[in-house]
Amino acid sequence: MVMDSPSTPDAQPGPEDYPGERRTRLSGAWTALVVGIVALVLILVFILQNLQSVELSFLVFHGHLPLAVALLFAVILGAIIVLAFGVARITQLRMVARYARRQNTKVGPPTD
């Protein structure tokens, strides 16, 4: 999602725009907050409906947890793994971009 800044020519309000109608960072944050609250309510309902206890074993750990809590832990662990791969990929792309910028500055600007 790309948001235009007011300094760009494309961001000038047109005749069909009304004051406050354009998308802003604050409106995006408000939307994210509402979506987050709805997600938390759905997770809470899921946990409250799945309170039966299950036995878990992981490496040397053994114990009993409510089913929903065990699934929530699994989802969080999966999200952490995906986040770690994403951070590694972003770091890799930044290093490639930094290397390319250094190579371009050593060569100099192209002459036309």
C-alpha cells in the first residue's frame, strides 16, 4: 500500500475529494487497531470454547494444557519461525543492495 505525501502533485485533492476523505497513516493505524481487536476477540472465544485438557510432550517437556492454549503456542512458534526467515531474507536483500550501491559509486555516474 503506497500513500502519497501532500508534496507530490498526484496527492492534490481533486474536485471529488472532501476534506478528511483521503487515506492517512492515522486512518491506517485505526483500521489495524480494529482488525487487531476483532482478532483478539476471536482468539479469546476460541480459547474459551476449547478448554479440554490435552497431554503434550516436546523433547524433555511433558505436561497438560488446555487444547486452545497448546494450539496458540504452536501458532506463535510458527509465526516466530516465519518472522525469522523474513528477517533473514530482508537482511540478505539489503546486503545485496548495499553492495550494488558501492559498486555504482566506485564506477561513477553514467555519461550521456
